[in-house]
Amino acid sequence: MRLSALLFFAPQFSVRHQVQLLFYDPFSKVTHHWNWFDLTMLIPYFAVMIILSFYGIHRYTCAISISNTRRTTIPIRLATSRICRE
């Protein structure tokens, strides 16, 4: 009896069953049709992402150039002790 119960429930958790669910999902055959709402959401989104990526590249190049110039020049000491005494 135990063996028949195990065989009855075995296909639900088998690797073969999981692969079938992964590759033969009926909802994967559904195609999406573009409409005006998709375009009004995605065009500004990707425009902002492109602007932010250029800003990030600019910040990265500024940080690299500042770190390179700080290594080659002598650091200037600020007169903070004089300001604190007054």
C-alpha cells in the first residue's frame, strides 16, 4: 500500500515534471501586443534611464580624474586650526 501511494504522488515532484512545467507552460505561448499605454510608460522610462546612465558615467570619470590628480599633487593644508582659535 505504501508503494502504491508513493507511486501515485511521485510524478508531481519529479524532475521530469518540473522540466515539463518550465518548458511547456501554456502561458508562455501568449504574445503581447503593444498599445499606447505601454509606449507612454516605456519611452519616458528608458529616456530617464539613458540620462541617468550618462550622469553616472560623468560622475565616474570625474571621480577618477580627481583621484588621479590628488595622487600626483601635494595636498594643500587648510588653515582650520587658525579658524578654530578665533
